[in-house]
Amino acid sequence: VNIINNAKTQRISVCNACVKSSECTFSESITALSADFVSIYNQATLAESLGLNHICGIGYRKALEFLIKDYAISIHPESKEQIESSLLGKCITDFIDNEKIKTLAKASAWLGNDETHYIRKHQNRTIQDLKRFIKATVAYVEYELSFTEAFDFLNNSQ
């Protein structure tokens, strides 16, 4: 990673090639569901690649919130305002129906919260666990989106 420090302005510049090499790619369905999730997750990944270990976890936690809330809105559009204004934990409990997504999202939120607070509650877990749980959450959300698409296809094709 090429980092260019400017001592006068205390700004860090990163070459474009470095930015591109740290981006994660997500499926079309995840990007369509939550472009903000993809953007925030990639910003957190860039922060991590630059060694900004005190802020990248906060970014991953924020990315998770966008993914979960956008997914919840997609399955409960009538509750959009309530979902947007609710805390992440309540949103997971009240609006995520799939137990696997609910479990992974809750575990991710707990680890993400550790990244934002002064005292870590889960000392034996790391940022790698947070990222692994978020990636699994993404996979299950993607499976649900694909299932819904296939279900709709089968029921509307006849």
C-alpha cells in the first residue's frame, strides 16, 4: 500500500491502484439491495488495509447496520420508518425473520459494538470474527433474495 503523508496538512493520500486493490466485490443482488452497505464495507476494508485498526471495526459495524436495515425494509416495506429509526438490535429482533440471518447479524452487531466502545465485552473475539460473521450474513441474505426470486418466478410463470 502506497501511503503518502503530507506533514504540513496531516493528510493521508492513497494512490487509486491501492484503493481498488482493497475493495471487496459483492453480488448484483446485494449491491441493488444496499449500495450503501457495499460502499461503507469497502471504506472499512480500505481503512483496515491502511492499518487504521481503531476505526475499521466501526466502519464494518456501520456497514452491517445498513445491510440489515435495507434487507428488513425489503421484506417489511410497510415498516420502513420504524426500521430506519430503530436501534440495530431491535431491528434484528423485530424485523429479521430468518433465524440464521438473525443469529449472524446479532453476533456481528455484538462484535461491532465492541469496536465502538471503550471496554470490549468479548475479549476473545477479533475483527476477523466480525468480518467472518458479516460475510456469512451477506451470504444468507443473498440466499434469501435468490430464493424469493425463484419462488416468485415459479408462482408467476404458470
